[in-house]
Amino acid sequence: MIRNLALVALLATASTVSFAEGDVTKGDPAKGQTLVMEKTCLACHGADGNSPASAFPNLAGQGPAYITKQLTNFKAGTRKDPNMDPIVPLVEPEDIPHLAAWLSQQRPAGIPAIQASDEQIVRGRNLWRAGDAAKGVPACAACHGPSGAGLDAQYPKLSGQYPEYTEKQLQLFRNGERTNDPEGMMRAIAERLSDKDIKAVSAYAAGLR
Ligand code: HEC
Ligand code: HEC
């Protein structure tokens, strides 16, 4: 119960968390387009941020402030990944707003049809819209938006994301291997989700539009 209250308090303060990650309005998308090629991002994320494989997250249409924060975190080593770690040293701090501008303005191309059972869809939808009060899980929609488009600067878009990637992130948050979520917001939620919950909600979020 106390933990649930703590999460409610977290929800209430979530919008006041500050993200001093640089001015996201300064990016030049044309420069970003060139940088995506020069810095080899396209090999994994596609030239327009539509990644060719589920191992690589889609970046097309993701919020520019969120992209900026992740690149800044990878550079600082507060988020780690064996694929991204060798690349981020090539990215200069002044490249980041341009990359964020280009990628955020690209149109998501869509992902292959989601395979999910009726049971998974119902569980995923419930978690998304209402959360699970008994487990102390808040509704994903409260922070990621009803349609998964993301909210404000800090809550990433999850709709149209490869479900495999979403699943992996929820597992990393749950294991405490991804720790760059402000105030442990996502870790507090992921640790209350079962493997089944993670699969169901990842599939559901992927199919939102
Ligand atoms: C060798 C493949 C590879 C290359 C090249 C690469 N990335 Fe990534 N990128 C990944 C993988 C894999 C992840 C997901 C890491 C994880 O699972 O936590 C990722 C994650 C990201 C994320 C975080 C996405 C999210 O939803 O949190 C951003 C932003 C990003 N990459 C931008 C870039 C940019 C910009 C470049 C070029 C400078 C680049 N990447 C080059 C493989 C790559
Ligand atoms: C209290 C607000 C809040 C709630 C509720 C919430 N999230 Fe999040 N979530 C965040 C924030 C903030 C981040 C960005 C963390 C960062 O800056 O790296 C995030 C990031 C994520 C990511 C990583 C996305 C990426 O591109 O790497 C996933 C996946 C995710 N959330 C899934 C969920 C799911 C599923 C639920 C519901 C069970 C949920 N979230 C509920 C705040 C929330």
C-alpha cells in the first residue's frame, strides 16, 4: 500500500522532473539527415529512422527531447548498449540536436503484424489503459499517452515500436540494468510486471496508433 502511494506521488510529480538536455529547437533536420549517413546510424536505424530489424529501435517520429536525452545518456555512460557504445564517441554534442530534429520529423513506416493471443491483447490493453491496482502498476497511458504517442518532452512514444525492443527495455528496467529513467520511474513499474505482463503490454503498445 505504501509503495502504491509512493507511485501515485511519483505520477503527480512526474511532470515537474526537469530535463536540462539542451535546446531541442535548434536542430537542423537537413544536417541531421547527413549525419545519420556519416555517423553510420543508418546501418542499424535506417536512413529515416525506420529500423530494418527488431533488434534496433525505430526512431522515426520519436520525441526530439527524448532522442536528445538518450544520446546524451549513452555518451555519458549512464545508458549502455554494446551496439551503441562504439558509435556514440563519433557523435559530437553539437550533432545531437540535428540528429534529433531529423529523426523526430520522419514518418513511422509501420512494423510487421503483431502476433498476440486474445488473452495477451486483453491483458495488454488493461495494463495500458488502467494499470493493475492490485500489483500497484499505474496505467502506461498516464505517461505515454492514450495512443502511445508519448507525452511532453520526457515520455517516449511506444506505439509502432518493435515489441521485441519494448520487451527488452522492460526487462532491463526490471533487472536494474537500465537506470537512466528519471527518479526510477520505469524501474518501479517494471519490477511489478511478470514476464507475461511484459509480453502482453509490449505487443499491445506496438499495435497502438
Ligand atoms: C550497430 C548498430 C547501431 C548503430 C550503428 C547505431 N545504433 Fe542506435 N541503437 C542500437 C541498438 C541495438 C539500440 C537499443 C539499445 C538497447 O537495447 O538498450 C539503439 C538505441 C538508440 C537510441 C535510443 C532509442 C530509444 O528508444 O530509447 C537512440 C536515440 C539511438 N540508438 C540513436 C542512434 C544514432 C543517432 C546513431 C548514429 C550516430 C545510432 N543510434 C547508431 C543500435 C545501433
Ligand atoms: C510515471 C510515468 C510513467 C508510467 C506510468 C510509465 N512510464 Fe514508461 N517511461 C517513463 C519515462 C519517463 C521513460 C523515459 C526514461 C528515460 O528517460 O530514459 C519511460 C520509458 C519507457 C520505455 C523505454 C522506451 C524506449 O524507447 O526505450 C518503455 C518500454 C516503457 N517506458 C514502457 C512502459 C509501460 C509498458 C508502462 C505501463 C506498464 C509504462 N512505461 C508506464 C515514464 C512512465
